[in-house]
Amino acid sequence: MKKTIAIVLSLVLMFAFTAVTFAAEKAAAPAEKKEAAPAKKEVAKKAVKKQVTGEVTAVDAKANTLTVKGKKADVMLSTDDKTTVMAGKDKKTLADVKAGDKVTVNYTEADGKNVATKVAIKAAPAKKAETKEKAAAPAEKKAAPAPATAPAAAPAPKAAPAKKAAGY
């Protein structure tokens, strides 16, 4: 009888330890998932890519910053060694960007900072300037007086009266 009690008691203890072990593993698993979930959210925040198009309001080449007035709000951007500045097909630097330039900036938003990846400087509208110059040119021609060295045109001689036919 002592043998059977010992076997039953050892089986009960074995099941008890097994149950405690499984409960501890289940409790540890959600804690690991909670730690992993915020890490994924942080990665998602770092990977947010945005774009702004507008007029440059301020440039600080020493501090590597750029402020662009977008449609909704002003966006302050910082640049780094990986930032490319392009004007058409020509590669430029941040020092070439001036206040008043029209730009399109691709940037990433990470940890509350906007880091520019590409700055595209748009060409200035030359059509308006050309049309103003063309409109001004004919007006100058009309207003310009005749040169003083040119001789004045002599009045045309009066035509002699026609002779009347005899007999009339």
C-alpha cells in the first residue's frame, strides 16, 4: 500500500510542477510581445516619408536648416550628408538655395525632426519676365524721338497747274 501511495503522490507532484511551469511560460510570453510591439511602432514612426512643395522662407547653410512655406504650414527641415539638392539636372548645395526659391522637398519625419532627403529647386518662371521685356521694347521705340543728325525731309514741290486745251 505504501508503494501505491508513493507512486500516486509523485504523479500528483509531477503534474503540479508541470502546471506551474506552463503558467509561468504563458505569463512571460505576453511581456515579450509588449516589448516587441513598441519597437515596431517606433520603426513605423521613423519610416514616415513626406513631401512639401512651396517657397523657401529661410535658409541657414551653417546650421544645415531650411524652412519651406507649404500649403498648410511652414515646415522646418534639417539636412545631412545624404541630402541631395538639385536644380533641374544640376547638382547644387544648400548654399545655392535662396529665400524666395520655389522648391519640392522629400523628407522623413523621425523623433520630431524633419530630415530632408531630396531638395528640388524649381526653375523661375522666365515667361513673365520675357513678356514684360517684349512689351516694354515697342513702347520705347514709339517714345524715342527722331535722331537730331538726320536731315529734315524737304517739302514736296507743288505740282504745276494743268494747261487747258485750246478752244474750250
